[in-house]
Amino acid sequence: MSNDDDYFLKQMKGVSPIKKTNKVEKRKPKSKNNKNNKSNQNRTSRTNPPKPTTAIKKHEYKLENINIKKSIKKRSINIDKKIDFHGKSLLDSEELFSNTIINCYNKGLRCLLFVTGKGLLKTKEIHENEKPKLYHGVIRSALINWVGSKKFSRYILGFEAASVEHGGDGAFYVYLRKKKN
């Protein structure tokens, strides 16, 4: 034996193996026998009765995460209408947005392109050393809030910034839900 082996054996003197006490139990696979499943369901329903609901909630709509850009590129979705907000005030834009969403929903149009513009480049306040900054426009910011509001949630399925050929950061795709007859 070498010095390394002696040293190891001296250090390990009195050490015993660790006992495993935390064993994991295997779950039993669900049986295909319906009688056993029904009897188990009856037992649980007797011991834990369902909680009564006090009020029935109306439909809550959430924006879906749809890849609209990809669908338009593959041509599985076509842009049905293009709306341009350039030169419009915020109030006019909001009214136009509201009317367009409701009218297109009722007509069965699904994909809308809203062109808001990127905003203004503040050049007067820029010094020689500073880089110019882009401040996103008021209508662009407001459109994001309008799309996410509860007022339009029953009409809008999802929205996404437009691809470069349709306006990039200054435009948005809005995808409407199907009208239920």
C-alpha cells in the first residue's frame, strides 16, 4: 500500500454508508376498468362536495398569442383592411378605431392593419454630442391601450407589431374574432 491509500483509510475510519429513508413510491397506473373509476369518483364526491358558486361570470375575453406576421407571410391570412392614422388627432383616431373594429367584426373581416406612425424625432433639443432619440407617438401608444381594453376584448383575438413591408414599428396587425351568429 502507498501513502495515499493509508491516508485515505485513516480518514475514512468510522464512516458508515448513508441509509436511504426517503423512497419514492411508484404510482399505480389507471385501470381500464370503468367500474373502479366510477366507484372512486363516487367516494370522492361524497367526502368533498362541490363548492357552490355564488355568481356566474360573464365571458371574459383574453388576447391570444397568435403569430399573425407568420400567417400573413405564409398567405394563410390576408389583410382585409388598412387604416391610416397619419394626420389625425387622438380623439379622431380613437373614434375611427372604435368604428372600424365594430364594423369589420360585423362584416366578418378578420385581419386589419393599423398604421399609426412611429412618432416624432426630437431634433431641436439635441446637442452635438447626443444621439437623436425617437419618442413613440401618442396614437401609437394609445392604440396599444385601446386593443388591450375590456371594451374591445370581445372583438379582438390578438394583435402584433407589423412586419417591415407593412410599416414595421409604426403599424400593427389586429386580428378579430369570428362573429358568432
